[in-house]
Amino acid sequence: MPDISQYYNIEDLRRGAEQRLPRAIFDFFDGGSEDEITLRDNRAAFHRWCLLPKVLQDVSAIDSTCEIVGRPAKYPLVIAPTGGIGMGRPGADLAIARTAANLGIPYTLSTNATASIEAIAQQASGRLWFQLYVLQDRGFMEKLIARAEAAGFEALIPTVDLAVGGKRERDFRNGFSTRFKPQLRHYLKGMRKPAWALSILANGGLPDFINIRGYRGSEQTGETLASSVARDTDPAFNWDDLARMRDRWKRKLIIKGVSRVDDAMRLVALGVDGIWVSNHGGRQLDGAIASFDAMTAIAAAVGNKVSVIMDGGIRRGADLFMIRALGGEAGAIGRAGLYGVAAGGEQGARRALDILTDELIRAMQLCGTPRIADITPDLVGRRPA
Ligand SMILES: Cc1cc2nc3c(=O)[nH]c(=O)nc-3n(C[C@H](O)[C@H](O)[C@H](O)COP(=O)(O)O)c2cc1C
């Protein structure tokens, strides 16, 4: 493994992950749906804006603390849920969760995680949120909610942009789209990535999607891949079901996968605590609006009524600055942390978070904003054509 300090930005970590992982797994992490227009536009949306820095401010001391969903946080940064990441490196979920806890960053565990709800609660001490896929088997789903409740998770995050699975063509091409049974070609390709192959061998094989093990009586193992989960989500889930979920879950409820202002307003009326603007990192509906564009409109409409979080395309600390400037409470990262842990284990996860938080602090200094509250809308503008 290269010296971790040689990774200077998130793109370096992405390349490190690409070198270490078999193509099928890297593509599952890195790819989006169909033409990957939304995937690319999530990143490009930040570039349509520019910073308008103030000079001659005392920026000798920077305070990046803020509130996220009513509680203090060290940075305007959250870890987004990513399923199946133990396939890239066994123990990946816990590595990110522990790193986030050490840095005061809320961590969201995926329904499809390769670590259990209980193990994360026992071994990572920070703020923990649980992301919920809406499963057709409502009894099984209720058990997941009860487990997150019993384990002390602070927030429940139903993901609502996955009524059906996105068309992820890289996965199809790699033979990764159905219940994944490694074939000879996968083993042969895996051997070309010896560090990865040895870590999987030492783990006794690919890790389980442990929280949904036994779903509908079928033993779901690591070989039955995430895309299959889309088959198990419930396309009938609607506003009435969500209202019932609001009644049932008394702690923080944050709805992930929102892109429209009218949906956001309806969620506010329904009494949610947070709106998580997201298009699933460009992995679901290709052609959907970029997250940052959606967020600016939604934050302007809902104001301070609820917390607005967004994910999609965050690769630089300055992205978090722009999110704050335009009314978001925090940015969440999926792939950035995932590339880090895939490239360099727990150290790599730490490196990813250090890169983003260092860049945020530098942006605050160079923009003349010593506190998060100083980051006001006048500090960003549309990039001139
Ligand atoms: C490999 C991978 C797995 C993901 N798994 C989930 C998941 O289980 N649940 C979910 O709500 N979102 C999932 N997402 C979407 C992320 O939570 C997030 O919306 C997205 O990654 C943000 O974009 P970014 O990767 O550009 O930061 C996943 C994303 C990736 C890349």
C-alpha cells in the first residue's frame, strides 16, 4: 500500500481504490446508472458556482463547529450510507464509523451494510443514524427499525428514491447485476488484485449483507449482491405509509432522496426533522437534477423549518462551504469515504475525512469566515459564463 500521506485529494484515493480492487467491485462503487449524466452533473453543479472571498478578516482561529439536526457537530459533514462496502475491504463499515466518531462526524449505517446494527452501536461511539430501505416485507422492516431503536440510533433515514433499482450498466457488463455468484472469470480477475484477494480470503470470503440476512427466508450472503436489494424494496410505499412511519418513530426522522421543492414542502408539513436532498449519487434515475441544484431550491423554500442535508458529488472541502452558504446544514459523502477505506483501510478513511475537513478550514480562512455562521449567501455566486 502506498504511503497514505501521498494521497493529496479524494481523486487520489479514488485511483488508489481502483488499483486495489477488481474491476467489478470498483465499478459497483464508482458507477452510476445509464449514461451517468446525473453522476457527472452532481460534481459539475458545484462548478457552476464560484466563491466570492472577503479579505482582511482575522482568520487566525477557525471554528468549524455547527449544529446538524439539532445537535452539535464538529463540521458540516455527515457520512452517507453505502451498502456492500465490505466487499472492497472487510471491516470497511466499522472503519468508517469509528473514524467518523473520532472526528465528531455523524455516521449513517446502511440497511445493506456489511456490519450489523448492533456491532456498529457497540464499537463506534459517535452519533449514529440508520438508513432504511423500504422493504416489501413490512414485518422484517419493522424488526430493523426496532433493532435500530434498541441499539440507540439517533435518527431513522428512509431512502425514498429507490422504488425500483436504477439501471447500472457497468454492473450488468461485469456480471454483477443479478444475485452475484462469482464465476471463474471473477476469481481469475480477483487474483490480479492480490492484496484485495488475500483480504477476502482471510475473511473467509465476501462479507454478508448481515442486517438483511434471512430476508424472506432466503439466506442473503455477500454473494447476493446489492442490486438484488432493489428487487426487495417496495414500489407501493407512499405518503400514507410515510405518515405512519412518522407516528411510529419518535426520534429524528430524515427523508433521503428528495429532489423537488413541492415534495420537500409536503415533508415539512408531515413533520419530518430533516430533508436529505439526494439522487443516490447518480445511481438511480439518470437525468435527474444534480443534488446541489436541487438543494439550493429546496433550502430557499423550506428555510429554517427543518434541517436540509445533501449528498452527491462532494469531493472538496469548498463544496461543504458552498452548501452552507446556500442554506444546507451539512453535506454528506458516500464515495469519498468509500474510496478512502478501499484504498487504505481505516487510515484511508481517516485520510479522506482529513482531506475534506482541512480543505473546508482552508476555504473558510481564504474566504474570510472564521465561524460557520459567517458563511453567508453573498460568499458564493453563479460562475460567470
Ligand atoms: C457503493 C454505494 C452504495 C450505496 N448504498 C446505499 C445504501 O445502501 N442506501 C442509501 O440510501 N444510499 C446508498 N448509496 C448512496 C449514498 O448514500 C449517497 O447518496 C451517494 O453516494 C452520494 O454521492 P457521492 O457518492 O457522490 O458522495 C450508495 C452509494 C454507493 C456509491
